[in-house]
Amino acid sequence: MIIVLGTSCKKIVQVDAPYTSISDENVFKEDNNAIAVLTGIFTQMSQAGTMTGNSSINLYAGLSADELVLYNSNPLPNYVSYYTNSLLALSPAQNYGSELWSPLYSYIYQCNAAIEGLNGSTSLTASVKKQLLGEAKFLRAFFYFYLVNLYGDVPLALSADYKVNGSLARSSTPAVYQQIIIDLNDAKELLSSDYLNGNLKNYPSSLLAERVRPNKWAAIALLARVQLYAGNWSDAESSASDLIENNTMYDTVALNDVFLKNSREAIWQLQPVRGGSNTEEAKTFILSPDLPNGYDRPVYLSSQLLNSFELNDQRKVAGNWIDSCTLLGTTYFFPFKYKNIEATVTEYFMVLRLGEQYLIRSEARANLGNINGGASDLNVIRARAGLSPTTANDQNSLMSAILHENQVELFTEWANRWFDLKRTGKVDAVMNIVTPMKSNGAVHWQSYQQIYPILFSDLKKNQSLKQNLGY
């Protein structure tokens, strides 16, 4: 196991914070203050919380699915509820499953306020206004993607008017997806094709470019995923192809280079903001002989995931994407995609990457009946892992092979496994087996548990808002 120690680096995207609130029109009169609003959102995302670390989408969804095991000395009741698929919404004190609800809507509020402020501004530099509008719409789509996949039908708030938002009923999942696609298509046209620095200027060389502000290609990458989830196979194939064919900017890289900062596989990353640290994911997942220690590193990899790797899969080889430690005679395996805890920053937190785009296009092509094309894309990912080409030769076997490859390629990345089980209709079959194992037979899976419960206090405030069935 490699843990590099060192010092922090200066944050490339660092810009002075706005001097007033995001809703104040003065913020959007000057370029630097307007830029700082969006930079502030990226900074929040990089901090331990909803997006990364031990209270993140990754952790909660990994516990809900069949990826992570909760270390048995960890007493936090919300962790136990996610892990045993026994979420509930009985009172403000007993409301496990809604931890992500308010933070995601807080982000959306900031995006809405930024969009309104930017649209109303007449003094910003045109290129700055265009880029920031693209970033705000991209981010709003990103946050709604996670809301709708975690909670199902959700209120679609598109303004910063709290009075209007406070009485919204839930919009249907197709309506939310429609808005996500609108925002991403807008963002695709607004965002720069290049990566821009903290002042929204081009880097002097593409080799020096930090991939931490979303560009046009990030919007296309998320659009490919959304189109796949929405069943728009041709559109998903086309969007993923745009990324894959842009080989001047993007390419697959060796396994242990994928998660390095600004790797050629990276489409969009978040830059660590904690001084003297790499990613929060490394802090959450890496174990050593005196850990797991409960709160800070509460999980390790499940036998279901470990047993799903094929023989000779290099992703499972110790020190590549998985590592292990032994504690009191028991060996614990943990995600090791991020290898550095305290260090001169060498790794950025990956949000969107090219490897996923090959799997998206593979699945889209399989659904379109292009078996050879789908298998070819799948084999790009398999070859990097040291595996032979797939033997799948019809639609059913290829779809099964793709879902399996998603499991071993994208594990513990952005709830991919949890979402895959739900969107492919596999969740009941898998969780009927896994949930009793996780709870020692105390809890049996019920299908409604695939959708998390809505925040109890929001239900009390907004009579138009109804709880998800089963809670």
C-alpha cells in the first residue's frame, strides 16, 4: 500500500470570494465576483460532505447496494440504516435516507440564483457571462440527475424564489430528465471547448490545463449518461462518440494513472481544497493495520464485489484499484483508486471520465442491435484490465457483460452500481439476496427501498409535497 506524504499546493481555481450574498445583484456587476460565485460551488463540492468523503453520495449508495460493508463497530444509526436497507422518515430525529436532499437543493438554489443574476447582468464581459451561464446550467443538471435517481419524482425548482419553491409539488421523473437534457444542451453551447483557469482565461498550453472547471465536453459526457438512462440510445451513442473521437484531449490511460490530477482520461475533476491533503475519498476508504477505526473509515469492500472480478483482472491486483490490510487476523479489502492521503497533491477527485463513455456507448450500441460495435467498446475497458475480449455475441449476453463490467470498472464511483441495479431492473433480484445478509436476516428487501425517503421537515412545511410510498 502506498501513502504519499507531503505539503499542499496552491489552488489553481482560487478566486477571491464575492463580497456580498449570491442573491445580491452587485455580485454580477463585475467579472471577478461573478466568477467567484461558481468557483465557490466547486469548492463546496470538493469539501467533505455530499459529494465526497464519509457522508457522500458515494458512501451512502455503496452501502445501500452490494459494494460496501459497514464495519461492525461503527454505531452511527444513519450508516446502519443505509447498509441494512432500513431507511425511515418518522420524525426529524428519525429520518435516515434524506441526508442528501437538502444539500442537493441548496446547490440547486445557488445555481438558480446564479442563472438569474447572470441573465440580468449588463456589465459582465460577454465571454465570462457565457461561460458562467454554461457552468451554472451544467451544475443544475448534475445536481438534478442525482436528486431524481436517489429520490424519484422531485420538485423542479428553476428559480431562486423561495416562496414559489416552498410550495412546489413533485414533478415526474420524465419531466425532470427533460429539464436536465435542456440544461445540458444549453451548457454544451455556452461552455468553452477548452479548459479555462480561475479567471476564465485559456491556459498557455493544453499540457498545463487543469480539468477542474467544466467545459463543453463535460456537458456532453453527462448528457451521454442522461440519454442512456432515459433510453435515448442513438443520442447516447452520438454523445459518447463525440468524447471518444476527441482523442487530442482524451484517451484511456494505465490503471494507476486514471485518477491522477489532469489525467488524459479525466473529463471533469474536483480539485482538493483541504490544505495538505489529496482527495476526501482516500481519507474515507484507505485502511491500515490500526483501521477500520469506526467513524472516519467506516467501510470496506463486500465479498459480492470482490467475487465479481474475473481471474487475472488487474483492477483487483493488490495496489492497483484494490488493496487490503489485516486487523486482528481478519483481512479487509478497500477501494484504492485514490492512493494518497496527506501529500503534495497528485490526485484529483474524478467526476466524469472517458472509461465510462466507452461503457455508455457499448450499452447504447447493444440496445440498438450493434453487437459488434458494443463488444468492441467493452473490449477497450477489458483490455486495459488485462482481460481477454468478451465472448458475448448476442444482445442479452452483451447487456449482461456490460452490466458486469460497469460493476468492476466503476465501483465506488458516484453511485453507479446502485443506479445500474435500479435502471436495469436488477435491484430486486440482487437485493433480495444481499439485504438479509447485511442485516443477519433481520431485514428483508422490499422494492420501495430503492428510492430514498424525502426529508421529514420539508413534508411538514410543504403540503404539496408527498412522501415516497412505503415510508
